[in-house]
Amino acid sequence: MSLETEIRQEHFHSEYQKAAINILVTGSWLYNQNATFLKQYDLTPEQFNVLRILRGSHPRPMMLLDITERMIDKNSNCTRLVEKLRQKGLVKREICETNRRQVDISITAKGLHVLKRIDGDQTNWIKMEKLSKAEALQLNKILDKLRG
């Protein structure tokens, strides 16, 4: 569906404005696709992001600030997300032995298992197969250039 049809707007001030709005609309669409998919695992996209970050550092624990810096949405309340994941048994928090003011956060076996289940269900995740591998590569380069 064209952007014009999606948001019912026929004209834009420029192709740059249209591109920016298109990215925002598409980002929202992707977020909603992701949220709907993750609901079956009782996760939000932000919680999933924290779990993926912790899996990436596993078995080394991480500090809250390090997790926050790596999150997709920098405005997320990482403290609250970690606490929700701890309550679900997907992460653990421990006082650092060498620095009592530091809290180490790590993913649990249960958290790793949930991510493994999600990884196995990737075919039902975000539908990107409309793009060829070359188109996905080109899109990634364009988006990186835009942020660069």
C-alpha cells in the first residue's frame, strides 16, 4: 500500500518529507508487528531488546547503564524493564562482589530458552520476505547513511 493511501495524504512538501514520514509510518508498523508477535511469549519489544542485549554478553553480566546505552529505544525505563524480566525469572540481578554499589544483571537459563524459542519461530516474526536479500542490503545501507 502506498504511503499516500495509508495516511490519506495526497501531497507532500518534498520527497524528503515524504521519505521521513514513510520511515516513521513504517517504523510504527514494524513495532506493532513485533509487539503482536512477542505477545505470545509474554514479552514487549523493549523487554525482548533487553534479553537480546544480555544474551549478547552472556555469560558476562552487564550493568544497567551498559544495557541502556545499547537499547533500540533510549527512552525506555530500563530499570523497570529489568525488574519485570526478573519477576518473570528471565534475568537475575546480583550485587557485584568487587563493588558493592554495582548491580550485575544477567540472563537466566529460562531467558535463554525463551529467546531460543523465539529464534526458532523467526518465520512468523516480521515479514521481510517481500524484499530480496539485495534490497534488504540496500535498505540497510541507506538507513545507516541517513543516521550517519
